[in-house]
Amino acid sequence: MKSYNVLIVDDSPITQRKLSDILTDAGHKIAGIVSNGLEGSELYLKFKDTIDLITMDITMPVMSGDKALERIMKEDPDAKVIMVTAVGKKDVMEKCLKLGAKNFITKPFDSEKVLKVIETVGVQ
Ligand SMILES: [Mg+2]
């Protein structure tokens, strides 16, 4: 399996930790962990050459994940962004797919679910 450099954007320390553990246990690397969409989009756009993919929470302070996604896709249409969201947010999920999100991880998630979704993204 390929090793990806992943940026985690989520305002929940528990989710940050859980995602980070799952990814590193599977051999991936963590490019960074930030707590809102503004920091996430800025960090990504600055270091996009070294970041393979982003996991992006939706509900966050300062800037939501869908706004950050929009900002990222405008600057880098090749960005690989996976949204992380609670089930039942169908409208936002559809909006994010239209904006260019590659896939979704629904909460609650486990290792199998996360790694399966990451496999579908097809990072080069
Ligand atoms: Mg959140």
C-alpha cells in the first residue's frame, strides 16, 4: 500500500487523534493537524506540493469545511479532499461533492472505513 502525506483538519481533538492514529498505524504520514478551515486551507495551499490528501471536517469555527474546500478547489483543482461528517448532512455532502470533494468519511468511523475511503481517492 502507498504511503500518503495527510493533512487533518478538524476542531475535535478526539477526532484529530483518532484519525491520526488510524493513518499512522496504516503507514501514512501526517502533514499537519489544524482545527479550522482557514488554517487548513492556508496550510494546504502553502504546502500542496508535499500534501497528498486532506481529511476535512465540516462543522468548525472560523471557517467551515465546505468553505475551506471551495477555497482549496479554486486554487488547486487537483486537490484530494475527503470530507469527514456526521451522517444525515445530505445537503452539505452533495454541495461538497459538487465543489470537488473526492469522498466522505461518516462519523462514527473506524480504521477499516477510513482506510477504505482513502483507497478510493487514487492519489498519484
Ligand atoms: Mg467539527
